[in-house]
Amino acid sequence: MNPPNTFALVVDQWFDGEQRHAQRTTMKVVDGRLEAVAAGDHGDALIGQGWPVERGAFLMPGLVDAHVHLFLDGASTDSKQRSEHLKQPLEALTDTARRSAAQALANGVTGVRDGGDRYGINHRLRDEARSPGSALSQVRSVGLGVKRAKRYGAFMATDVGDDDSIRSSVRELARANDEIKLILTGIIDFDAGAVTDEPQFTLEEARSVVETAHAAGRKVMAHCSGFKGLVVAAGAGVDSIEHGFFMDRTTLALMRDKNLAWTPTFCPVHFQWASPEVAGWSAQTVGHLRRILDAHAEHLHLAHQMGVRLLVGTDAGSMGVEHGRAMFDEIDRFLEAGLPLAAVLRAATTEPRRHFGDPQPLLAPGASFEAVQLAASPFVDVQVLRQPQRVWDAAGRRLPAAVP
């Protein structure tokens, strides 16, 4: 008798996380791991050997959303409801996070990096997702980040003071966090069309965060937008810049040279531009939003040309940014910026896995069969990504596909 999660799969085409393979291929999956890959259709021979054989049009690795907040419900667009949501009991917020992680997985997002919450929900979901029989996307948990008192980020970070406080807090957080979140700047002032506040940390202070985190074996992701903050983030050597609006060529060159990643998170700003009535934005503010998005797209294209490591992350949980489904909207923004689909899919599959230290980031023999089957090739019609036919989780278990 074959072990569980053991079968053969014949596909017309596939993407391994780096390259598209436009020929029929047979794959053998044993106990949830990809054991062998062979060109051609060997289905009949394997059936004769007693293998269960399945067939499909296109296969690719499971998607990874590199920036989410699971305890926030992105479908909610009412400001009062969103504010009241945060006042709910811990278990209600945890239930929201479970629904978010399940919805992500059903949409083919087999892994997420939770960008922080102050309640410990992301740590809890990380543990639950690893348990046998879980139907949740795997969670890389950033836990609680670090920020300055009375500055932006209270829902996802703790306050730190002098250098001793910074280092002791980071060392303590590193015991449970998969990464350290540095809240370096506030949010964009859309009415002004700019980041108007000063960075929360100096270059030297940010370096203290990075040095301490690295000494503890943890990477640093920095919430950062605006020229002043970007100079600090790149200069300090944070491992990834999250959001990064108002990017510039000099910062991108430094990021490339230091192998720093960029997660541009178009989705929240794009939603507010596309649905200005939700926030009550004026025509002038809508114009600011469009200019911000256009400049962001130009710098994303430049980053690709320069060889900066790019990660697809949605900031799911933000207003109008739904878990799982937003991944396809963010992919559309990357494509609109002029990136080729293969590069975008790398940024949505292999690059985040590499950044997170996965020893087997590709869909290749020896790796977990963490995969998505589609009805056709996204290289012909990218919208087929939105309706996966089958999803296999990090344990190689097949799950129900998303409800359209």
C-alpha cells in the first residue's frame, strides 16, 4: 500500500518557481514530497504499477504573501466597524485570523508572513497551522515589532527607548519572533501626497536593531516610506523594506548591493484610489494617490531592471484588501508596472521562500509538494490564477479549491 499523499501527476505545463516548462511532465509525489520529475506522459505505465494518477493543465508552487495582518478583516471597508473590530475579545480576533489564514490557503496562498500584531495572535496561528490536519496557510510570524512611544504602530509594536532598551527588547522578541519588525516611519499623508513625519529611529538606532536581530539569528523587516526613512532603512541594512513608497534609484542601488528585499504592497493605496468614496477623498487627494501609484510602479520596474530582490506582499487586512484574493490584485500591479510574468511569479513563490531561508524553495525533487494546479497556463491568461483547481498545502495534502 502506498503511503498517504502518494500519487502521480501528469501536467501539460508547469512553473518550478524560476522557469516555465512548456512540455508535458510526469511527477511522482510520495508522502507529500515531490520524489521525481520526468519529461513526457508516463501515466499509463504508472497506473499499471498501481499508482493513482491525476492529470492537469498547469502546475506551480503555492503562492506566498509576504506581508499580511491575519487578525484584521480586509473585506470590511467601514471605518467605524474596523475600529470596533479591534475592541473585540482576543478569541474573536483569533477567529478572524483563522478565517483569514484558511481563505488565503483556499486561494492557493500556501504561506504568509504576518507583519505583526500586539496580541500574539500571529504566533498562535503559526503553531495551529503546523498542527496535523490544519487547513490554514503556513504562517511566518513577526510577532510584536519595535516603535517609538506616541508614534505610529501601536497595534503591532512595543515602545523602545534608549540603545539599551532597543537591544534588550529586540533580544527578547527574537526568542519567539521569526523576524523583527522595525516601525521606521508612519503612514502616508494622502491629503499632502507625502510622508510628512520624521523617521522614528536614527541611522545609528536602526543599526542597533539590525545588529541585535542578526546576532540573534533573525532578519529585520522595516515598515518604511518616504525619502528620509528609506535612507535610514537601506543604510542600516534591514533585510526587507516593506511598502517603500517614494523610492529612489540611489536607495534601490544600495538595496541591490546589500541584497535587501523590497515588498511594495500596492494594494492598500490602490484600493483607496479605486474607491475614494469609502474614505471620502477629494479630487485633489485622488490625484495624489494616482501619482503615488504611478511613481511606485516606475520604481518597481526600475528595481526589477537593477536586480533588486522583490517580494509580492499585499498588506492583506488593510481596508479593502482581502486575504488570499488580494494576492492576484498585487500580481496585476506588478504586471502593470511592466514586469514579465515569470519574474512576478518568482516574486510570489521562490523569492520569498529564499528570503525566509527555505532550504528547498523550488518545486523540485526532494521538496514538499506545496503546489497549485490551474485550469490553463497563466502565461496565456493570467486570470486563471484567481481560480485554482487544486491546492496542496505545505504537508502535500490536497485541499478544496477556493470558491469563485
